[in-house]
Amino acid sequence: MSDNYTPPKVWRPNTESGGQFASINRPVSGATHQKKLPAGKHPFQLYSLATPNGVKVTVMLEELLQAGFSDAEYDAWLINIKDGDQFGDGFVALNPNSKIPALLDSTNGNRVFESGSILLYLAEKFGAFLAKDPAKRTETLNWLFWQMGSAPFLGGGFGHFYAYAPEKYEYPINRYAMEAKRQLDVLDKQLAQHEYVAGDEYSIADMAIWPWYGVLALGRLYDAAEFLQVQDYSNLQRWAKQLDARPAVQRGVLVNRNWGDGAQLPERHSRDDFAGFIQK
């Protein structure tokens, strides 16, 4: 790679670039192999990994169960993206975009993909964590879609070039660090006025935003807390810690986790699977 890279007239994929994810990056979609998805007995079948996008959905499902919605029981199956599980034909049938998370509602056969879509689907199905008042509902959806549009700059932008790129370059790191800090400031100012992101009620907006920005504020994402000076965002810190203490959040972050030094729960089929990990 060169600092003075000149794009060719016609782009061709370079299999030697891309860092640790190079083996699964490709310029075409579709299945690469046959692999049937497993299925359990519960109403919802989740196929995911405990990345920030995956955690959004496991937190939502655990919050629904915590709130007494027993029909939200689910089986969570591990999709190991480094092994290319997302390119199996079973998963591609569930999500043609080959990204986690993907959800099957076995009560009606609906497939649901994209994390924001799953949160909205579950909120509407159970009538929970999304206000019925039109103004409050709109504000919640404003912030839900803010996250969906903003997080790629944090993850694929800042996270990639700062933490994962095979070589470090000043321009992309500075460019995306600037945007990451702007986004942190947006949240900090909003949380100075409200207990939760979309207002005074805990909602799917919080569940969408916390696994990215809350975890970053707590120093658990990209090892970038000092670099981005996340401690300066006091309102964001307050909110991040508040959500981190919720039992359903503590359970949700464990599900489909298969790496790191802490607790791991690669698959989840019952609340009893959490025994020994955290307090119930």
C-alpha cells in the first residue's frame, strides 16, 4: 500500500488487503456453500454474533422477557462471521445481505433482517419500548435511524482504520475520529436534556445506540477510550453506566459471544443458560 495510491480506471479486488476480515470480504453476494440453519423450539430463532449490531437484538429480547413477555422466548444460534457462516445458503435465504443479525419469527414465518428492522418489528409485535403517542414514537424512530446511519462511520470508518486496518494512515484515522467525536457530542448534548436518548422513557433507540456508543464510552470498544477522550462526555457516561447496570443488558451482551476473556454464551436456549455468569 502506498500513501500516493492512484485509483485504476477499473477497480479489481485485492485479496491481500483488508486486514483480519480479508478472507470474508468479496464484491459479490449470495451463498458460497450449503449449510442448513439449526432450529429450536421457541417462537423466535436468532442467528447472530455478539457484535454491537447483534447485541442490540439480544438486549431487546432479554428486555421483553424481563418485562414479562413470555412469548418472546428465543433460541440464539452462533453465526461465526470469520468462518463465513453468513454465506451458507440457509443464512442467505434468511438474509440475502449476509450480515448478522437475522431473525425468524416461527409463529408466522416472517424473516427479519437488519438490526434496526428487528428492533422495530419486535417493538410493534409486543407493543413495548416504542411509545404509542405519535410525537414520542417519531422521536424514538428519529434516534433509531440516526444510529443506523451514523454507526457505519464509527465502525466501518473509525473502528476499521484505527483498530483493524493492516496499516495505519493519518488521514482516514483523523477523518473518522473527527466524525466519531462529533457523534459523541450529539449524544452527550441530547442526554443532557433527557434521561434516555429519545426522551424520558427507555426505548429501542437506547437499545440500538448503547452497544455502539455506550460501550465505546465505557472503554470497551476499539481500545480507543483515551484516544477519543470519552470521559469528557459526562451525560453520555451517566447513560452508558445506567444501561450497563440493567439485568437484561447484562444478559444480552453475553449471548452469541465466543471471544474475549470474560463470560461467553455462544448459544442461548433458556434463561437457565445464564446460570453462573451473572446475577439474575
